[in-house]
Amino acid sequence: MRDDTTEDMLAAQRRILHRIGPAGRLAMVFELSDNLRLLAAAGVRHRHPQWSDRVVEREVVRLMIGDDLFRQAYGKEPAAT
């Protein structure tokens, strides 16, 4: 048991997740992923308000996949201008 969640609440969560089924759970995963990208983009825009939308999108990708994979995919240093 998690320290901050009772057994009753864990059971309720399991029932709900079971009831929504695999498709519903997958939809939740995609929604969480979209929200994470939006949050990351907002943070990048806050730190770099002068950057274009394209540069912000590339920086979000870099943050998600890391510098090494970013360089392999884009063939450039991650530094944005």
C-alpha cells in the first residue's frame, strides 16, 4: 500500500481503471502525454520568449528524448537561437 492512499481508494481506482477498459486507459495516456508536452512548451516559452514556435517545438523534443538522440535525429547541436 502507498503511504498516502488507503486500500479502499486503491480498490476504487482499480475498479474505475478496469471499467474504462484498455481503450480508455490508452486515451488517458495520450492525454497525459499531450499535457506534458504543453507544459514543457510553456516552460520553454517562459524561459525564452524570443524563440519562434518552431524552435520551441524542437527544444521540447530535445527535452523529451535527450541530447544524444536529438543529435542523431536532427544532426545538430541542441542549442536553439
